[in-house]
Amino acid sequence: GAVVSQHPSRVICKSGTSVKIECRSLDFQATTMFWYRQFPKQSLMLMATSNEGSKATYEQGVEKDKFLINHASLTLSTLTVTSAHPEDSSFYICSATRQAHQPQHFGDGTRLSIL
Amino acid sequence: AQTVTQSQPEMSVQEAETVTLSCTYDTSESDYYLFWYKQPPSRQMILVIRQEAYKQQNATENRFSVNFQKAAKSFSLKISDSQLGDAAMYFCAYRSEGGSQGNLIFGKGTKLSVKP
């Protein structure tokens, strides 16, 4: 149990394109989802915390107008990278949890490459 | 703010031998969780082991065990009988028990190589 599906696994697109990444909890209801970004050979850095039915909480330095997060249901959160540029190329990974302090379950990540 | 430090960017171990990965953290909180995650080349995050700060007993999961020293704020991972499949990046992580978010704070990771 506790499976998190993240889609797509790989995206390659042109600069200026907007890209949507989905994070779904398949067999549980996730009141909280987290979005992390991982640059090559670096650690995971929290971008934002997404709570169902409310606005996401963004970490310092993360542009909320650039990285749009929607958590409209208890099983789905989306991250949209708007007008993506090459510097946005990274590995994006989500995690989901039933409640804020319950164990987190990770998706398999999305490798985003902006040309 | 809490921080997690992994001082070993890379480690190497011979197959079937034992290796210990270091992790220290800084916090003013008394209640928290500590984790070790494994990230193989596939980039999937795999939970290896977790430790509740209020428990004095060190957590163990088969070949994986931790040495949790709360006063020293140290949380090392020991891998016994290392296998080729253990080769991966290992991240130490901290999570508060209180507060409203519950997000994980990761160290920079240790790349473990296993030699046949």
C-alpha cells in the first residue's frame, strides 16, 4: 500500500513552454503533498508544501508565480512550471502523506529538460 | 532552523564487508524523527530506516542499523554484509514532530560504491 504515482517521468521541451507534473496517491488520501527539486549531484530541496483545499506554502526563494501548485483533491496535486527556461531543468519529485506528520511516500520523480 | 550534515561525499566498501555512513544534525527541538533514504540511479527515494527521537533503542532493519546518539546529535547508518545492490546515494533526513508542515530536511548525501 501507500503508492504514489508521478507523471510524466521525463519531459523534454522548448524554452517558454509550460509543463504540468502530476502527483497522485493511488491507495490513500493525501491531505499533504510536498514538492522537492533535486539538481544533479545535489540533495532534495523542498520547494513547497501543498495542503488539500488550500494555497500551497512556498519555501523562501521559490517563485510562486513560476511554480504553480494545485491540490484540488485528496489524491492529486499538480506542479506547473510556467514559461520554463533552461535553468528550470532539474529532477522534480513529490511525496504524499495522509497527514502532515505521517510517513511520506515518494513518487518516482520527473526529469525536466528545457532546451 | 534545523540542518542536516553528511560529511562524507563518497564512501566505498568491499562486498560482504560493513560500512558506516555518518550524519549529524542541529536542532533545538526535543521531538523529531530521523531517516535514512536510499536513492539508486533510478532516482527513486527508498526509505531504509527511521528512528524516533524519543526512543533510546537504535532502529534496525535486517542488514541496516543506526547508531543514534541524541546528546551528540549524531545518526549514523551501518550497513552489514554489503551487497552490490546497496550501491546508491544515501540521504540522511530530519523531520520535526511538532509544527504544521512535517516536511523532510535532507543532508547533501553520501555516494556509496560497493566493490565486488
